[in-house]
Amino acid sequence: MSLINNDWIYGSHVRFLSSISETLKQSIERDMRSIQFFMGNPKVVSKRAVISNNDIKESLELINNFPVNVFSHFPYCVNLAGSIGNKYLAWSDEKNSESVLLASLKSIEYELGTLAKFDKVKNGVVIHPGNWFDRKEGLLAIAKSINRINFPVNSTLLLENSAGQGNSLATTLEELSTIYKNVDESKQSCIGICIDTCHLFAYGDYDFRDIKEIDRFLKDFDTLFGRSKLKLIHLNDSTKPLKSKKDNHAFIGTGCIWKDNLSSLVYLLNKTKGIP
């Protein structure tokens, strides 16, 4: 008997095939209901793909016939808290360094505007919020950066939790909540949360091998944000054990979370129906 439930809105991170429409075509052929891709070089903020109006038109026609949720992932290297290497906290007095971050925000705005055109399906831009030495300072700096974004209509920026490696921020629901609560109220409607199960497990606050831990996580999330803010789940297994603080993904069923035990995975999927 198949474990797959048709209520699950599953998909994959896929390779960007020079245009969104070509990327969608391949994903539809593979029976995906949600996709995520890098809209350009994942390691270079300035190199975002230029999406033509014809590409958008063809993509929307595809989605009208084959509804697929569309997400992009912004480059890993952006740091909304500032610069670890230069020891520069965002929005301090060093204006020369601000110009670099302002350019990143413009790239974020472009990508948000592109994804927002897919407003008939679930959509958004996923971002790793940033890194900083002092956690409170860094979280507040990230919120300040978000407040400087000119959000296009219907756009959604998805803050992803980290595994806790190095000086990475947004490792816990509480840290994500600190960022969110310090975003201007007028912009909070443009903010959502993307939860990565590998990162959550590796940090160690929740052990997703245990159904009770899944319930505790969902209860905590509802308390801090409300379920409507959970826009996307990166469903990854982990090559590293609980509390390792290592961001090492594994294929589902081959890692430390769900190897030889899929019951809690099925439980999580059934408890989060409707979330890509």
C-alpha cells in the first residue's frame, strides 16, 4: 500500500533551466506540485536571471492548466545582519558598507516582484536571514534590513531557520519571532516562515523522530506566529545527529531522523496538509 497521500503538496528543489517556464515544464512532467529554484547564481547576489514578460506569460498559462506552487531561494551569501568578515553591523555609521547591502535589497525586491506574479498559487522567496557575533544585535539588524525592502504587491519573503552552525542566526522559533516582531507592522503581511526539518533537528530544539515533539513544535509555532505564517517546509533528513548544529542534508529515510522509521514523517505531513 502506498504511503503517499494526495493531500500532500510535495515537490522538490530543482535546477533552473534558463527560464521559469522551462523549469515548470520539467517539474510538471515529474508530477511535482511545488518547486523551488535558484533564480540565478546561488553564490552571487548580483547575478539574478532576467525574467522576460513572455516567460511570465507562458509560465502563468502552464500554471492555469497544471497548478504548481513556485518558490525561489535567494543566494546563501546575503547577510541581512551586516558583514561577519568586515565586522560591520548593518545600518551602523559606516555608510560605505551600507551600499553593498542596499544593492542586495534591490536584488531581493526584483526577485520578490517576479515571484509575486504567480499570485494564483503559493509563492515566495526563501532567504537565510544572516549571521552576527551578538545574537540580539544581529536579529534587530536583520529586522532593520527587512524594513528597508520595498515589498512589491502580493510578495512574500520567507525567513528560513538555520541549523546553528557558526554565528548563524534564526536558529530557533523564538529568534525568528524576534525578527518578525521588529518588522514594521505594515510589512509583516509580506513575511512568512520556511522551516527546514534538518536544520530544526540539527539545532536540537525538536526531535522529529517523536510524534509528541512534532505536536510540541506545531503548538509553539502557532503560539508565536499562527499556522498561516508557515508557508513552506524544506523536508530534509539529516546526516548528523540531534543537536549537532551541522547543516548536512540527507535524502528522506536515509538519515538520522527518518531512517527505518517513517511513521513520524507521515504524521508530520498529515498535520501540515496544505503547506507545500
